[in-house]
Amino acid sequence: MLSAHRAKFPIFESKTYINSCSYGALSNEVAASYQAYLNTRFQKGADWEQFVGKNESVRALFAQLVNASPDEIAVTTSASAGLNSVISAMAPKDGRNKIVLSDFEFPTMGQIWHAQKGRGYEVATAKQDGPYIPFEQYERLIDDKTAVVAISHVCYRNGAMNEVEKIIRLAHDKGAIVMLDSSQALGAVPIDVKALDVDIMVGGALKYLLASGGVGYLYVRDDLVKKLDPYATGWFAQEDVNAMDMHHHKPSNSARRFESGTPPVPALYAAEAGLSMILEIGVSAIQAHVRCLTARFKEEVKALGGTLMTPEDPTLHGAMIAIKSTDEHALVARLAEHDIITSCRDGNLRVSPHFYNSHEDIDALLGGLRANKDLLG
């Protein structure tokens, strides 16, 4: 089944693409969805009924993927847009003004929260130790002053996975809410927001969800939705989008209240196609396939004398494997000369297979690493 799906991605005709942590490969289905949008524009100019319908379709697909209700999902333009909207509805109260972050966060998470210091928030950071954030760091920092614990599910630099369930339980025991960034997880790691008991979750559709930049998702737990009234808003956040009432602000009773202006229509077509493919295959099947590839890859890297910067335990990392390099940019460039597409961060080569990758891709990558052992740390 997976090999049949691989044929839908033209890039594999000429490249070994193993860089889904940066951007998912483009499928024929997603390409066709863009063409469908263009055809509508050519033939009708505007079809707002269809455009709004795409927004609702994407909302429902996100909800299905994470076991949420569609009323708990806002369709946004990015993880940052979702964060800014929901944070605009928050303010320090009852002596709770601490935000706990970690060294695993993507810069936008830290930047947005540090920007709130003028509103009375304080930011504390759980520190990385080797490839991990020790749970003891969270035990030390999360206390009765903590309002929000903001954590990345999977680190964008080394692929390590936070101990999400334990952190959520600890935060809730202390009366704090948890904001989870699943950008490097969703589509490659099964996520059930009800089983996790997470309060808020954000991410984008361009990586393991195979879609495009320009679409993100924001999950807000049902009982929190009406408690949070965002100052960042727009006409698609209103109770009645068609009311066109400039004299009043009547936010939706659902998570749609966290949306803003005109949706990113072309990207919605792509998101619908990408999400549909992920749901058709199933995230559990994707995870099992990727774990098979990464298990072999980790062993081969160690045999080469390379240094893994990702935890070896498969339950403690996502789809990304990071390898130490003496010059990661040069290594990415050399591999690209042989049509092997990877990426790098923080002194590491990043390798991120998806369901469309094969053992032949791993063979090609290992061959490239053997030829460039001088750049392995």
C-alpha cells in the first residue's frame, strides 16, 4: 500500500527526498487540488460558497485526525496565528503569571510568550540535558504561580519527544493549562487530544500533513472555548459570518472565535488533499513504517562512527533523526549534489522519513554519509 502511495509523489523520480520535518513532499493529489482552485478562479472568478466549504472540510478533517469535535478546531494561517489569537484572550490573574517553556520550543513559541512580558507575564525555561528535557526540570518550575505550560511535542532541532503525558498531569495538578505545539508530530505521531487531556494545541499543515504553508490548526478544549474571548479577531470569528455587522462584535460560540479574516483559500484546497491522504493511510501505520526505517538508520549511523543527537529509544523521538556534523550546511549541500535532500539545525543533520520513503532511500542516504564521513561529528 505504501509503495503505491509513493508513486503519487513525482519528486522520487529524481531525488531521494527525506526532509518531511521541513516540508512534506508534494503529491499529485495536492497539485491537482491547486489546479482545481485555479479552475474555479478561471471559470467563476469567485465561489465563496465553495471557498467557505473548504474551510469547514479542513476543520472536520483536523478534528477527525486528533479525535476532537469540529467546534474545538480553529483553522488558522499558521501555528503563530493560532498562538497569538488564543494568547490575546489570556491575562495574568489570581497570582498566576508564570509561563513555563523549554529549550525544545520552536522560536515562535518563545518569541510570542516573551512578547507578553509587558502584560505582566514571566517566562521560565526548562533546560535541555543531552538529547532530553529531564522531567525534573518541569517539576522544579511548574508551581502555583504557573498559568501556562507551553511544550513542543517533538523538538524541531533533534527530533526528541517531550514526556507530554507526564507534563500535562503535573501542570493540571498545579492548576495550569498546557499549550502543545504538535507541528513536528501530527501526521507522524498518533495524537488523541482527549486521551492526552491537553488543553490547547497548535501546528501547521506543511510538514507531515503533506499540504502547504498558509494553513494551521488550533485546538481548544470545549470547556475552555467560551472562557477565552480573544482580542485578536476578524469577520470569520463572528457568530454569523454573513451578518456583515461592523457595529458589534459577536464571537462564535465555537473555536471559530479564534479565527480572523479571509481564509487562506488556495492553501485550504491543498490541506484538504493532504489531510485526506494521511487519514486514508492512518497515522499508526505511518508511525510503524517510519520506526522500521529509523531503527535501521540509527544502527547504521552508529556503525559508521556517527553520533546520534536523537534519543535511541523509539518511544522518545518522532520521525526525525538528528546526526552530529562538523559542518552541517556543507553536509546537506554535499548530499544534495547526489540528489539526496535533507536539512539541518543546531549543528546536526536532520533526516525525517515519512510513509513514502523506503529502505532504498535509507541505502542512498547511508551511501552519501559514508562518502562524507569527514563531516560526521
